[in-house]
Amino acid sequence: MRKLFFLTLLPLYLWADAHLFVFHRFDDNRHPTTNTSTQTLRAEFEYLKKHHYQVISLKQLHQALQNGEEISDKWVVLTIDDSFKSFYNNGLPLFKEYHYPFTLFVYVQATVGNYGDYMSWEQIKETGKYGEIGFHSYAHPHLVSMSDQAIIKDSKKGLDIMQKQLGYKPKYYAYPYGEYNARVRKQLETFDFDLIINQNAGAVDKHSDMHDLDRTALTGANNIKVKLRTKTLPTTWINPKDWPKNGKITTLKATLPKEVKKIEYYISGQGWKVATLKDGNLAAHVNQRLKMHRTRIFLKSGNRQSSLMLVKP
Ligand SMILES: [Zn+2]
């Protein structure tokens, strides 16, 4: 998501957009929805190389955002969640071969508890020679249903262990399951992370919110070409902003740049619909009871897209 102040500043076409991607497992067919084959990974890397994309580190992206620098359309950031062994064994060799930087988001309890599928501290340390290490919580919990104190406790526990094992506390946080809301964010912000990253498909431009960066999953077949076409759609969400108390959305309201006259919107369980906008204001009567524990809302105008995830507490 994005900061709110600039909606009327400039025409949309002036913005360039970087892309953040997330992988989970590599060559692990037991989990098809979170798996990427190394054959596909190689094809994606070849695509990036051939079309002169520059794979940069999160650190580089953070510096550019912090300094208000221009963001290049050719920038790609690659991240891996959960610190599965299959990354260490199958994915990492390819990242090394292409000299592509990356950030590995560690699920601390899985390593502490020697869970079968997960990397050891030695493997994480070895991985840290080639990329950056981020924090993906201690217990990989559903944060939205936890108390403020429990969120703080989970993070503190995980960060203290990482400090002990790695000698530093990671500066980037990725939400477990991509689940969060404003309250969860506020708790995590007490830890002074440089970047907090969600899992809402989208892109990043110079106005993106450093504590709410969109990240697109790359799993299954090679569709990086399509995903690289996505541009940011500056959106101020008005209603809903969070899971509605009665579990129902009556009117979907948001503010978009004035030049957006028509929009396609999607709510999980309802499919795509079209709405017309007046002076950039969206007010669509949807009257929908939310059925899914996680409901995604997408807005789309051409190749511009914004999204919001509502999580049931
Ligand atoms: Zn995860």
C-alpha cells in the first residue's frame, strides 16, 4: 500500500515501478501451491537477464525509498519466505550462479525446534554470505487474532534469538501468511524495522509506504513476464479498511487519481465487477457478507493494480 498525500500530484504515467517477488519452496512437489521448480526459476532468471532487469537487494531499495530517489522500472527484488531446506538445497545454487541478491525471511521457531523441512542456523549463516536475512516472526502465528502483548512477545523472542545466533537483528519483517491490519502494523513498528512487507500483489514506486510494501508471489508456472507488467495504482482505502465488525461490506469506497474513470474490482467470493468513478471517487454498492477468513480486494485499471487483505480476527 501507499502513503496518502500525493494522489493529485502527477499524472499516472510518470511513475516507474519496481517489483518485489516472494518464493517459498523449490523443487518440492509435495506442496504445489508454494513450490517453484528450479527449471521455472532458471527460466525466470533468464527472462530477467535477457530483458535487462536489475536484481537489487532490499537494502538498495530501502535506500532509494528513504532518499526519495527515482525507482527504476527495471528493478526487481527477490525474497524467500520460511527458510525451507529446499531453498538451501535447490534454490540457493541458482541465485549464486546468477549472482542475484535476495532476502531470506526466517521462521525462527522452525529452526530452533529442528523442524524437518527447515534450515539449520549453520545453513542460514552460510546463506547470509550471499543474501540478506530478514525476520518472519518467531512462531509464524496469525497475528491479527493475537493481543498487542502477544505480538510484541513473539517478535522480541525471535529477534533476541537471531541476535544470539547471527550477531544482529534483521531490519526487515515479512508478515506470516501476509496477514496484518493497522493494529498489527503498529505493534511491529515499535521494533524499528527499515521495511515491513506484506503479500499483496502489486508494485513499488517512490511513494510506496516503507512499512507496507506490496509483494507478489511467484509459484507454479513461469508467469514473471505478466507479473512484471503490473504497475501501482495509487489508492486511498476508505471503506472497508479492516475486517468489518458485522462481517459485511455494504459499500466499497476508495479514492483514486482523478484520471481513473472506470475500475474493475474484485472481492474474494464475488469475482470481478466494473464500477465507474466520479472525480476519482469509488463508491460501489456491494452488499456482501464475507465468507473467507482472508478476503482480498483488488482494484484494477488497465495494468495498474492495488489490493487490500481483510483478515477475520
Ligand atoms: Zn511464511
